[in-house]
Amino acid sequence: MGTILILLIVISFCSIFYFWLKKHNKKMIIASIVATFVFGSLYSLTPEYKQEAAKEEREAKVESHKKEVEKKKKEEAKAKSQKDERAEKKEISKPKSQNKIVKKSSKKPKQKKNITSKNDLLVRAKKLKYGMSLIEVKRIMKVKPTEEENDDGFISLTYGKDVVDLQFDEHKRLTAAATGAPQVTKQGEKAAQQKKKEAKSKESSLKSSAQYFGTKPSESIQNNPGAFKTTQDGDLLYILWNPGDHLPLLLRVDDASTNITNVYVYNKHGDNPKGRHLYTGRTIIQKKRSIIYD
């Protein structure tokens, strides 16, 4: 279809010149012009024309983009060239005295003295022990560290560029070493395990003491006022006892209305003397008598 319309456009266009130059027919000239416009309009609606127009538009965009890229590159190159020129002029304009100052400053690090080597710091750090005070650690390390303290009072000391990194608790006692003193961390882990073991043993002793206290007959307690301090409050009898062995005081409460005995850790502070609960059982009034046969 597009090819036929192109052919008709060419024929009608040629007819204009034919009737104008050869025949001098005004009506046919006008008819040829109209036919040319009509065929041209119809051709603009064909797929061939649209494809061609789209292709030309794409080519125009590509060409425009290339021009913009080239323009941008030229501008960047020009800006860089101007920057290099300004830097070169600035370097040339520097006074000689300034260059001398730079040379002198470059020699300063060589003139520094009393710099503690990494090896010296590590040798001193081997003498550190878990639980040492902040003052003891500083005395052993000898040189001034970078010291930081957080809001909770925990302190950290750093020697060299993270050669030896030490941590202290709120009581200013050495608890760990991130770098430089691995023995401190091992000692801390061992101390924590020992503390956990001691706490477990203490808890076991405390519960055994509470059971012993709770099953002791009231008669035996009343017969030994030196060891037990008693206070009566209605149906409740409060009995205080010190089990020793670094254990806390224990409070026994005998309820006469229910005949039940409870044992607590004695709470020294506050209105309520009952602390952590340890034991519950029936109140034993009298010790079992041994039967003597004649």
C-alpha cells in the first residue's frame, strides 16, 4: 500500500510541472496539487511511514545524546585543565621559607625519644594479674595510657596502638584484657568458675541449714535461748538463728493456727523481715522420746 501511494505522489507531483509547463491547464495544475497533498496525507497514515518516522526520531535522539556526552566531556576536561593550572601556579607561588618548614617538620618524628616499643609493652603486660587495682597496673606498665571511663564507672586503658587493651570494673579492678595480656582473661574465667562453684556450695549449705532449722522441735529452741531469739505475735512465733559459716541469718515462722513452719532468709532492711523463702513443713513441737525398756 505504501509503495502504491508513493508512486501516486510522484505521478501527481510530476503532473503539476507537466500541466504548468507543457499544457498550461490551470484546473489540472490545481487538481494535481490537491492529489499530491491527499496521497501524501494517506501515506503518512501507513505503517511504513510510521516506522520510518520512529526510526528517524530514534536516530535523532541518539545523535543528540552523543553531542551532549561529548560536550560534557569537553567541559570536564576544560575544568580539570583549569584546576591543574591553578594548582601549578599555587605551587610555584609558594615561598621558599614554607618549603623549609615542611622539611623541618618531616624530621621531627626522628627526634622523638623515650618511645616504648611494642615488645616492651607486651613484656610488662605479662606481669599483670586478674583483680589488680588500676594504680598497680599503671605502675607496672610505666607509660601513660589512653584512658576512657563510661557512665557506669567502667574504665579501659589502651597502650600503644591497641597493643595492650585492658578493662576494669566499677571498683577499678582489672577484669579482662582484649589484647596483650591473655593470662588476665584466663584468670578471670577461672575466678568466675570458682565463684560460681562457691555460690552453688553456699546455696546448698543454706538450704540444708534451713531444713535443719525448720525441723528442729520448738521445745529444743525454747530450751536454748542463747542460740535462738524468739518473738511472739499472736499465733505467729518468729525465731531468729545464725547458722554461721558466713551464711545469712535465718528467720523461722511457726503458725500455731495451721501448725506450719516456714523458714526464710532474714531481711534486715524494710518493714517485712521475710526474705527469700527456703523451707516449708509441719511444726515439730517435741523431740521424739527414746523408749527405755526395763
